[in-house]
Amino acid sequence: MRMRKKKWADPYLEAHPEYAVADPSACRGTWKQMLSCTKLHVEIGMGKGDYLNAMASMYPEEGWVGIEKDHSCAGVACRKALEMESPDLHNKRMIVGDAEHLAEWFADGEIDVIHLNFSDPWPKTYTHKRRLSSQKFLNVYRQLLSEEGIIRMKTDNKGLFEDSVLYFLQNGFTLTELSVDFRRNPHPEDAVTEYESRFMSLNQPIYQLAAIPILPDGNHV
């Protein structure tokens, strides 16, 4: 469900470039230096930012960049990050924009982990090419991932998950994790997103996978 437009969002985002990066293309190739980390995570479609905030707190030595194209959602995420009880921005930033521009914002091999959490399933066949796990995006991810890079995906949508498994396998990736009920067992290493919490309360399964690129010689990275 799309969030109702919040008129305060854009002025708020513009007033806080210390978190909502004004020109992400200027940071291309320097994110790890900026965030003082050797491992860089990028969450595409960060929503209201709960997952990013939690993970950045759980792993303070790693860098976290969230991407959100909906300006109202981004405004809420920015405010949440800045109004935490003990706000700490040393290892996290946000980009307000469309993931279509990923290659303009990140250098080849710069990202270590890409997180796709509860992405829009785009259920109609003619919209499948807009899915964040589609071939078009997978080709970009492969370019931007480091040698040991990995993609982690969670969704409540069975159709999107089943199609995505095929997308990965048909486009040069191998699966290292696969679950059709991820929260059946405890996963303290992974924060629960705002959407995930809702689905868990309804006893709906969470589908999860992790994928890594296959090298041209057929070996895994």
C-alpha cells in the first residue's frame, strides 16, 4: 500500500544531508571510506527504515546504505533515524531515488551485500521486468558486487519468490540459502522488518533466499 503524500517530507530530507545524501553519485567508489567500514550493505526499498536502523545498530562496524524512491516513505525513514534515542549515523546513510540509477551511485565491486526486503511483487506479467530480482537488475547487481558479494532476499509473496528463484538460476547465480518458512527457526542475526512483523503476526510464511554470482569459468565467487 502506497503511503499518503507527506508535504513535510521533501523539506525535511533537504534539511538533513548528513543522512539523506544529496548527491549520491558524488560518493561513488568512496562509500566504505565515508562509513569507515570494509563491508558495505545496500538495502533497496528500505521503506520506513526499521530494518536498516536495527541492522546498523547490530553491526556497527559494517556500513549500511538504504535506498527508497518514495519521498514520503523516505521522509519517515530519515526522521526515524535522526530521532532514535541515541542517533548514530557513523555507519549508515540513505539515498532517495530509484534503483534504476544504482550504477551511477556505486562503483563496480563496491557492494558486499544487497538486501531485497519485501519488494513490490509487480504481479502482472507485463510488469515483471520492474521486479528488483528481474534479469535487468541482476545484471547490474553482478557488476556492483564484490568478489565475495551476496544478495539476500525476503518476501511474503509466493509467486514473486518462485519466479525469483528461476531468475537467479537462469541468470548466472547459485543459491546458498533457501527457505519457505524463514522465521520458523530463530534468526537473531537478522532484524525483523516492519512488513515482516505484520506477516508473522498473521502466521504467514516468510520466503527467503541468498544468492551469489557464478564466475565465467563456472566456479562460485
